[in-house]
Amino acid sequence: MQMIASISVRSALAAVLALLSTNAVARPQTRQQHVKARDSNELVQPVYQALPLGSVKPQGWLKEQLELSANGLAGNLFNFYRFVKDSQWLGGNSEYSDLHESAGYWFNGLVPLSFGLDDARLKSQVKTFMDYVLGHQQDDGWIGPETTPQTRGLWGRCYIMLGLMADSSETDRIVDAMHRYIELVHSMLQNNFTGLIAKPVHIPLQWLYENHPKNNSDLIWETMELMIQGSTTFGVDWRNFFVEGTFPEVVYAPRSQSYPWLWTHGVNLAEAIYRTSHDEALKTQTRTAIDLVQKYHTSLAGTIIGDEAMTDNNPSRGAELCTSTELMFSLAWIYQYLADNDIADWAELTAFNAFPGQIWSDWWSHQYVQQENQPCCTVNHPQGYSKFLANSFVGTEDGGIAHVFLSPGSVSTHLGNNEVTISVDTNYPFGMDLSYSISADDDFKFYVRIPGWANSSSTARGGDSDGDVFLTNTGLHQFHVPKGQSAISISLQTEPRIIERANNTAAVYYGPLLYSLALESNETTRDPVAYNMGYIDPASTTAQTHDHVVETTDLWNIAIDPSQIKVASSGTTSKLADPIWAFGAPPLELRVAATEIEWPILFDTPADPPLDPQAKGKPFAARFVPFASAKVHMAHLPKLELETVDLDA
């Protein structure tokens, strides 16, 4: 199996991780030639360290969402879904592609979900799967069902490895299996890079190298080098792609214009190379890659736009649920190395808009936007919020802890001999106040990330005002926490803001939330249809699995006046509704001056926004709600200057 040179949006997510992780070595083919004398045997360390899986627990609305996920598709796929229950990884015969990725996707997401919730039922599923996979490791070290060189590809194992390294319950057994597997992979890569798809394999390899190298340090390192060398050999060198002038810089194109050359899928390769090479240029290029993807191919809701292949910012373009799911993890990982505040803002934007906006409120259905549901999204989505939770608190270089994704949760961990517990009570992003309860055996430093959109912020300790927030150069506010019990609160201030797009269009935000026109809808529920529109065996569904058709008869064809916006509330914010992403559930709404315009329908969806919108009738106050709660989305809208509108009407 050889690497293919035509790669979809998900490859762009894997590319930047790999840029920061492995050595940028040359292209020779013999072992003696490509073993490169390295300047250091140490991997570059991140600015922020991920904490042990399970040490961060959810609270509030995030806990409710994760519990819905555990009781929905994520926690039940093992019992009925043919691409998990009857996967070749478990001795069955159901796969949706010869990549054999379905069970690995599911396993990679279920491990953090089960440990984040400390859910015994889900942990049992993890153990059953792991016992079978490791118990059937082949004599030569191969992990998985494939038995011939022609059918063995590394891709399907990437997510198995990520799940295994995260599960600390049977470390010795897992490490032994991974070493046997990596020794085989090393020999495969020496043989003309057999099976290579160089994506997030670097992350578990680096984990093995740093934590459990045994006597294989050189072999593990060389395996990482071979992966990068193989990428360049087969024409997929992301270092030559994330460059101004080469990267596809298409801001907006008419729907009829296609770009078959936009084959990218990779915000993760520069990270991987940098960790071993210590080459600061690769760190800089990672930042460049982030900027290029964000500028040219990011949706208003935070995901990377691409109907499989990357494309422009036309609002008719879609993105698969897999993209927002993997983007959240990619951004969390890259943020831990670069510590740039805007990367964490982007992760939150995706987590609070694009990701929940594609999932039904009961977590039993998901949406694929422009295309039919693909099975990869069904098995891949469980990692979304579970890994977002796991990365919400991080360790800092000075031995402290930082709260970087501001969702409700708690962390219990040891900072050396100092046992620390931190709990945050907050409705964020539906409210702007965060209250921390802290206990510690000794003094330590605690940090809270202040989002870039916050106009100003204030802090208090034990009810007494501390005054204004003073930020580090990475957007963190530092607290010196004494031993014993402490209480800290932070209040963020913001106001509605406008992001402008091409052709005199714009979108409205408040805090990290994108807002969409509130469209009442009619919902029709029907039996599910297969991802390829074929028949589904009833044994592969449940009474809870449905397809939902959502249609609106409300006025959707509007233009807005961004100079007239008011923050409104649908009710109290003291207790949030559950499920929070149901239509009408989030408490913060906006009223925006708007008017009806002529805007035709094309292919059953709105045509491109009109270049010269003309008002029809009298302006009015339009109701806008958080994007993820509005399953029919109208958030990218033309602008018009309107007469003054009573926004309280």
C-alpha cells in the first residue's frame, strides 16, 4: 500500500501536528544514509502539559452533554452499530472502507469519554475491545485484522494507538504490544515505506519514546524520521505546502466554480517535525499554517470548510462532523506547544458552534451538512467533547495549573508532592462569570486564560475585589494561591461584534458564540437511511436511531444592519436547560435590525448572498440565537444600512 497524493480536509488536520513532531530529514533510501545524527536526543517540550486522563472531570452543562453522548450514539455503538460491533477488528466482516478505520475512531473517542465520566459501562466496552485487539496481535507484531503486506496500512492503527496511550489502566501490557508493533512498522518503512500514511502516528510514538522507551529509543526515533521521509518521497511534504503563494488562497468563489486542486487536509504536520528537529523555523511555519487555514478556509462557526476537499468561504460550502471533531483536538495539541491565545479561542469557537451544531440535541443523530452522513462521523464524533474536556486544564512550565478552555469542570492532580483540587462553577459560554473553589496542600500558581474577544475583565478573592485582570504575554491571568482553601472569581466583559466576509456580508458574535437567525421549524422523524442511501439491516439500528428532516417556513431571506444589535435574554442564566443545545434552550439571545430581501433558492438551499440586496418592506427586530441551537442555519448574511428599529419590540 502506498501513500496517496490526493488528500481531503482531514489530512490538513494531521499535517500541522506532524510538522511540529518529527525530524525534517533527507531523502536517501538506505538505512545507513537516512539515519541522521541529531543534535539532541530530547523532544522539544510543550509550553503546557496535558494532565493524566481522568484527572479532569466535567461539571454543569458539559457534564450533561457528555452524559447524553454516553447514553446516545457514542455509548451504544458497541452494542449495535455494524462498523463497530461487527468490525473486522473484533473478528467480524463489516467495514465501510479498506482503511479499516471505524473501530479505531470509536475506540479513540470512547477511552477519554469513559475516563472523563468515570463510567464503568463504557470502561467495560474499552476493555473488551482492547482485550480482543491485543489478544489477537499477530506473531510479527502487527495489530489489526490484515494479514498480507498488500492489505496492511498504518492509517487504521493511528487511532488505536492514540486510544491505547491514553488508557493508563494496563500500561505494561499496552507498552509491550506497542513496542512489538513499532518494530514491525520500522521494518515496513525501510521496505519502500510500505503502508505509510504519516498522520497522527507521531503522537503515540513520541509518548512511547518519552515515557516507555525500553531499549528502543533509536528505533522509535528513526521510525518517526522514516515517516517524514516517506511523506516527501511520495510527494506530500507539508513543509512545501503551508507557504504563502503555494497554499490555496481562495477567499470566496461562486458556487459553480470548482477547485479540484484543493486536496489538503492537514493542520498537524509541522508540530511533529519540530519536536525532534528543534528547528525554530518549523515552529514558525506551524504558526503560518494555522494563519493560512484560518484566513482562507475556516467557517464562521470555526470548522475548516471542505466538502471533503478544502474549498473557499462561500456559505453554501459544508464540512463534515469529523473535521470539527478532529480540529478541536488538533488545536488543543498545537496550543499546548505554541501557547498562542488565539488558537485556544479558535478551539472554543469550534467547540461551542460547529461541533454541537452538527449533533442532534439527544446525541443519537448527527448532521453532515452538504453531503450524506458518512460513517466516519458516526464513529469519530465521541472524541470531540471528551478530549476538549481532558485538555481544558493543563500544567504550566513553572509547575502550576492553567484553565485554558473555560467550560465547567474540576481537576484533581499532584504538582510534585502538592495535592491540588480546582473546581469551576460557570455557565460559560452562556454566561461570563467563573467561580473557582481551590484546595491545595501547598502554595502554587494558578492561571486562567482570558479570551481575546474579552474587552475587559475583573477578579475577586473570597468576595473582595482584586481589580482588573493583568495578562501574561500568552493571555493568562496569574494567581498566587496559598495552601488550604481559596475562592477566586473572574468576570469577563464583552459586547456583540461583527465579522465581515466577502461581498458585503457579515456575521454576529457574542463572546465565543456565533449567532444565527432564529427559524422555527417543522421536524419529521423517519427510519434511518444508510450513509450510501442503501438499506440498513434492522439489527444495525435501535429504537433511538432516527433520521430527522428539519424544514422551516419562516422568513429566512434577510439582510441585517450590524450597527443595531441588542443583547437579550430568553430567561435566567442561573440554571441552564438540558439539553443546552436544543432550539430556544441557550439563555443569551440577540436582537438585530433586519429587513426582508430578494434571495433566490438554488439546489434546495439559499443561493449565493445577493451582491446588491434590496429591502422589501419595513425593517424589524430579528431574533438571533446561538448557532448550534439553530439546526436551520442562517448566520452569514448580507448587510444593509436601515432606519432605526425598536429592538425591544
